[in-house]
Amino acid sequence: MKKNLITLAVAATLASPLAVQAEDSASVSGFVDIIYTNVGDGGAGSNAFGADGEIDVQATKGDVTVRADVDLRLDGTSGQLEQAFFAWKAMDAVTVIGGVFNNPIGQELEDAPDMEFTSHSAVWNILDGQTVLNGNNIAGVAVAGGNEMFTGTLAVVNDIGGATDNDNSSKNSIAAVLNVNPMDSLALELGYVTQDTSAENVLDFNAQYGIAGFTLGLDVLMADKIVDTAYNVWGSFAINDKAAVKARYEAVDLEASGADTASKYTLYGTYSVEDNLSVALEYSQGDLGNNATSVAGIIDDSTVTLEFIGTF
């Protein structure tokens, strides 16, 4: 099962360091993501190709791994840091992480090669909307530890929404995540993060179960304000080691009086051309109800995307 980097840092305390390259050398990896998008009613960005990518550099010396991820885009924001952190194996079952890193709250990962679908879910989009840093990332220090069945992460970070005190100093958010793996095929996660603005405190529960080529997933988010409940349920079937088909249903209930449930279903198929190139076709249909504008990435229309992901 895919894990975000902070979870990999925990795994590093159980086995080998985050990086697999030889000590004292740096490894370079990354990806390119090419997407053709067509929206039913057209509009800006429809019927067009787009591309972005990422370059990741990491190195390990002793018990410390240092990593930097740089995003590459066509929209004028190219060169922004996605992640810049160290992971120090302080003791056998404890890792300290400091810097800017992917938000550990929620099931879905940020980068195209690690996503289950071409499009991010509404839950991920809500979390991204709460974090002032680009791409659902947070800045601070975290301590992670545990064993093969239980892992926990506790982080003190800059307020994820950018809230400040009266003297303009940054407030802080506290994030806590508990991961439970009662068996190899089942992963459970409970996450909670505080904040003083926007949706305020956020709780997320997610689960993933896999057996005989099938994978089932669930991700549920609740917030103190704005968002009452958001969730997605999805399933995947691996036809063989190169091809897979997937489906997802998601819904968002807002706190505002009279707001309808916004929902969306997505169908997806992917094929691995080579180990370093995959192609995917995705169709989605959104329903906003009486909501006037897009809700967490859900639009009142159909969207078709053709995606190519190349890795190096």
C-alpha cells in the first residue's frame, strides 16, 4: 500500500533508511505528468494539453536522510519547493522529521505517480484548501514511531491556514496521526489537525483493504466549520501487472443552511506501457445540486482526461 513520506520515515525506523542509495551519495528521481482535458461545456483549460513535473533529490549519511522536492509547472510557479526536510532516526523506533513535508492527514497522496486516479478527491482538495502552503503541505517538526502494527505521528507546525497572533507572529497547529495495520492487507488511519481559521479543526478517518487483485478504500473528513462531512469510497481491480480499472464515488456536505450535497463519480483505467511510462483515461461526472460554485473540485459537468505519467 502506498504511503506518504512521513509514513515512510516511520518505516525507516523499522528496517532500512529512507533512501536506498549508497551512503554519501545523492539520488535524483522525479516524474513528468502530461494531461489532456476535455470538459463537457468547455471553458478555460478544456480541450487542451498541459504538463508539469517534479525533481526530487535525497541523500543519506548515517541515520539522517535529507530530501528536497521541486515542482515544475507551466503556470509561472515553476521551481517552488514541495518538500524540504530531514528525517533523523533518533533511536530504533523513533524518527524526527523537520522542514516542509506532505500533510500526513488523509489517505490520498499528492504526486501523480502515487495517486489512485488522475484527479484528486474532494477530501484531498478540502485539505489542500486548508493548508496555506502549495500542494497540501505543512511546515514544522514531527516525531514518528511505532512498530509493524502501530505507528504514530505527532507534529507541531505553522498554523496550516496561516493564522497569526495580534503581533503578527505565526500561530501553531498540532497534528496527530495513528496508523494501525492489523493485517498485511488492511490499513487504518485516524488523523486530527488543529487550526484557528477557515474550517478550523479537521478530523480524518481512512481505511484501505486489498485482496486478490481488488483494493477497496474509504476516506472520511469532518471539520468544525464550513464542511460538515466529506467522503469518498473507491475500488480498484488489477487485471494483470500492467492494467487496472477503478471507480470512485464522493460527496461533500457543507455547513451552510440550505446547501445541497455535492457529489461526483469517477471511472478510471490505466495501462503501464513500460516501467517508466503509464497511460490513463478518466471520466467523471459531478453534481453540485443547488450550490452555485465548484465545491472542493466538484463541478456540475462531465470531465474526460487522458494522462501520461513518466518517471525517472
